[in-house]
Amino acid sequence: MKITVNISRTLVGTLFIISGLIKLNDPVGFSFKLKDYFAPDVLNLEVFVPYALLIAIFVVIFEVMLGVMLLLGYAKKFTIWSSLAMIVFFTFLTFYSAYFNKVTDCGCFGDAIKLTPWESFSKDIVLLILLLIIYFGRKFIQPLFSKNTGRILVYLSFIGCMALGYYVLQHLPIVDFRPYKINANITEGMNYPPNAPQPIFEYRWTFTNNGKEKVVVTNGDFPKEEGDYTVETVMVQEGYEPPIHDFTMERNGEDHSEALLNEDNLIIVVAYSLSNSEKEGFINIKQATDKAIKNGYKVIGLSASSQEVTEALTEEYKLNFEFYFCDETALKTIIRANPSLMELQKGTILQKLHWNDAADLQLETLPNAMPNLNFKLKRQLDSIMALDQKHREGDMDWNTQRKIDSSNMVFIEKVFKEYGYPGKSLVGTPTNIAAWLVIQHSDIIPTYITSIKEAANNGELPKTNAAMMEDRMLMQSGEAQIYGTQGRTINYNTENPIQIIWPINDPENVNQRRNDVGYNSTIEEYAKRLYGDDFKYKAYTLDEIEALNEQ
């Protein structure tokens, strides 16, 4: 009996310590699991949800301390009764969860070891039996050390647990057991391997014929029975589920995941719920992300909050990146801090940082670095760009738009005087087209066309933009365009308006010129994009246009 009791004591104490330390390594993750139990459809204890993290820390430290005290034989009566009370409670909880299928993972070993509800219940039954052996054989438990030494070891263990808990809360878990750990590839984590097990379903058909019911079970085939029927589908075996799922990067209703997961140098700010985020963290986040942008990295945010909320936060903290939407549970799994930073290279996670450690983000100076990036001017031009397009779509309010265009032009003139053309190296992309948009919609293109072409030749602005502006200037002055970017409707106010591509100088070679400046479509293809697939391009001359106008 003595041997049995001490083996049981060693097993239970060791398991308590291992289980507790795994959860103490990630108390935030354990608090999420507690919130699942507190949910209305489980224990209906929502009053405890705001205190989930505090409860999680208390429970895991208490579990470790019970394990330590069992091994040391310290405070025997308190330790045994407390251990019994804890395991009885968790045995009930895991049985309830398993029987009613409420919480599919008890979180006993965090993300390190996943147990099904019935496996968790079985584990607790074994622990309960071992603890009953310890209880009935408690007289055989002797302290390993003197009372004072035991007390010191217990206190040191408690201090160590507190220190570990504080560290991981201020930084990140020391060991990451999740599928989003460093060096994991998100794209690969979402894929199904070849020959992955498929789910198996059972179909239970209930036929009613002449007032009699008959139940037939099949794996999918329709039974050879007569009468009215109902069918119930039951999954008898789950199929393979990728370790990473529900991961998206959406904005304005579009999923950008594939493109962003193929970025070479991507910094992601994760803030799963802005209403619960530690707002002071965005001060550190801004400094780190501004440096990343200057070094040539693409920076985005990921949040489950609405676009309206993320845009308000972006404005409040003058953040220089846009937020995309992702499922909150997925974001909580990716990284525990809210907010936090992550670096991806073609979908592979290279760095993960708590906002406290944002200054430690390791960045290279990439070939497309922009050390002179002016974030204040960038934000101003981003606002200008939004205003420029605000009333041009749908039912255009031209009177309001003209006032906006005039105000925008005043600002752009000041920018030109101070900086010249505000191009890519000064404000980045796509902000480098903001000044071009304002000038393109003005009547003073000739004043700025030389600066625009110089900016394009220097790589500060796409050459396609300079080409389009030159074409517009030529069309407005009644001359033939060069690249074929401008269309016009002739006799607009008549019953027979004619849609045309404005006359082009040397139309035979226009496609070569278009290709030289970066257009990837021919004039014929471009014309169809402007006016529809049925449109057929015709190379008009200026004289022909004049004749059409006189009709």
C-alpha cells in the first residue's frame, strides 16, 4: 500500500505540474477556453467572463502548487482535500462537456495535447482513482524535507509561477504549440494532403407506409422502400481537418489572402478585437510599422472589428496601413497579444512579437526602401485622393465635386512648391498618384505636364499615368493623342451619339508605344474595356471628328 500510494502521489503531482505549466505558458489561451465554459449555452456564467484571465492564472498556479506540494508531502491534509475537490469538479465538467457535446476540447493541456471530451473525462476518472488511493493511504505520505525547507521550496515555486505568468503576459508564450508557430507556413497549414481521410456519413431513412414506420440505415444509397420518408444525416467519422482554417484577409468584400500570402516581406499587425485591445500598444506599433514601411516592407492590419472601427483607430493613432478582416477565433489562435506584430515571407511566419516588444522587430533595408517617406504628407494626400473620387461615381454631384477639385488643386500647388512632384519615394504607393489625379481633373495640365513626365521617367510615378495625362492634354487642345487612352462621345446630346477613341497620331504603331510605357493591352482591347465587348475600334482622323461634330 505504501508503494502504491507513493507511486500515485508521484504520478498525480507530476501530471498536475506538467498540466499547470503548459497552461501557465499560455494563460491567455486558457482564459479563452474558460470563456467557452462560461458561455450561455454551456454553464451560463457570463458574469465571470470579464474575469476569465484572472481566474485562469489562479487556477493554473493553484494546480502547479498542488502538484509541488503533493511531491514534497507538504501541508498533506490541505493538499489532498484541495486536489480531490479540484478533480471532482473537473470530472463533472468534462463529463458534462462530453455528454452534451458542449466544449470539444477541455484545454487540460492547452494546445500541446488535444484531448476529445471523452478522453478528458477518462483522464479525470484515472486521476480521481489515484487521488482516492492517496486519500485512503495518506498515513504513508511522509514529507521529503523538513517543514522549513518544504515551506521555502513551496514559496520559491509560487514565486517562479508568478514570474512565469507575468513574463508570458508581458511578452508571448515561451513555447508555441499552435499551428501558427514561427517557421510554420500558413498556406501549407490550410491545405489538404493527398488521400486525406474524408468524413463518413450515415443516412437514417424513416419510411411511413400504411401507417407503419420502418427505419433503414445506409451510407448514401437510396433504400428500395416505398412510402413517404424523412432522412437524418449523421457523421459517424470526422474527416481530416487542416490545422489552419477560417483564416482570411478580406477588405471591401474581397478576399486578398492568396496575394498577401505570396508577399515576400509582409508585416501584419494583429488586433483581434479593438474594443478589448490595449490601446497604449498602438504607440509602439506605429513606431515599428512606420520603420518597416520606410524599409520597404508591406504593412497591413488584421482585425475582426468592423472597417468603421478600424478606420477610426487608424485616424486616432495616425497609423499608415489599412486593416483587413479575419475571423476573431483565428486571430486569437495566431498570437495572444492584442495588439501584436507578425512577419510573413510568402506565408511563412518569421517573427511574432507582443506590442511591448515591437521595438525588437528585426527589419532589413530592402531594395525598395523609402527612407525619406513623409507620413504626414502621405496621410494628407490619401485624404485628397479619397475626396477626388468621392462624387465621380454613381449619381455625380458635379457642383460639389468642382469645389472639392478647386480646393484640392490649391493644396497640390503648395506641395509642388515645397517638394516638387510627391512621388513614390516621398509618399509611397498608391499615394504617389494622388497629385496626378487632381491635376488630371483640372484645366491646367500644361502647367504640370513636364513635372509629371519627369516623375514618371524617374520611377516616382507609373509611366502609364504620364501617358494618360499627355493624351488628355492633347485631346483638350484639339490635337491627336499618342497612346490612345482617351475616348469621347460625339453628339452627346443628340439621338445618335457616337462613342469613339479620340484620334491617334500614327495609329499603326500605337500598340508598340502603349507597350513601351507599360500598358498590357492593345488599343483594340482597351476600347472594348471602355465601351463593351461589342465595340469595334476605328482609327478616326481629326477631320473626320470635325465632320461628325457638324452633323
